[in-house]
Amino acid sequence: MQAHLLTMAKRSFTEGNWRKDPWFRALCKAIAACKSEAEIADFLRDVGTLTELQAWSERLEVAKRVVQGETYRAITAKTGASTTTVTRVARFLQSGEGGYQRILKLAKLHHHSASARSERMASMVRK
């Protein structure tokens, strides 16, 4: 008796299909469903390896530094990211989907509003 094995072609994303892929969309919805930073961290840790998490974190730090105008060489020295990574992140900042810019803008707004709250609290305490 011969067993029939079902094989499935490996899925691959292309520039034309990645956003429409149902598995990718499910991943985005899963992240969006998280209600706190801790939930996101737990989910990402289950989904990604420590190496992947470190790489994603590094890329976001590189993006912050590129936006702040640091030189690629300085970014490489301060973060340990390769020049290839710094160049790739800079390219996506300039001509990607706009994700880095949105996240960095939100983080900046959040930081400013948290700073403003802290300043208001400090001034109330001083009164």
C-alpha cells in the first residue's frame, strides 16, 4: 500500500501579493488585537525567535537615528547594525510603505504628551 503525501508549495511574498496574503493579514489582525505592550511582547516572542526580535528592534532604532540625521557610519558604530541594514532602513524610510514614519511620529507624539503630563504633574506638586 503506497501512502500518498500531500505536499504544499512554500508560500512566498512578492511586492504584489504580500499585503493581500491571508496569513499575513491574520498576523496583522493578531498584533492589532493585543491590548497592551506586554501582550504584544508575549505574542511577538511566541511568533519570532530572539534573533528576529533583536533584528526588528535594531531596525526601529536605526530608523529613529536616520530620521534624527545621524550619519550611517555613526549609526553603525552606536547600534552594531551593518551598513547594509542601515542603508536598507533608510531606503524604506524614503520609499517604503510609510510604516516607519507613522510609528516614529506616533512614538514622538506619545513621548511629547507623556513629557507634558509629567511637567504638569511636577508643576502641580510645586504649587
